[in-house]
Amino acid sequence: MTTSKEPSQIMTVEEVADFLKLSKITVYKLVKKGDLPGFRVGNSWRFRRETIAGIITKQPATKV
């Protein structure tokens, strides 16, 4: 178990959903479409924090 205050570099579906302010179901749908890159560990999906953060920074700013 890590005692570091820094967040883990690997995120679960729940953590990604919280980070992106999405539902877990939406995260699963984005993974299935290929819009959200992740990898499986057994039956569970995992995501690299830097990849998820990179997706956010690559999004173009839009006006409403």
C-alpha cells in the first residue's frame, strides 16, 4: 500500500468517471467506442491518469 499523497497514475472506472464528471456507464460506452483508451486487468478496466488528462487538454475550446 502506498502512503504517498500524490494520486495514483492508474485509475479505475469510478475514478475516471469522477475525474471527468461522467457516469460509470458513460465511461464504459466511451471505452467501447474507442474514445477513451484503457486496458483490462482481469475483468476490470484501468486507465492511465496522464492519458485521461491529455484528452482534456487536446479538446478544442467551444463557445456556447
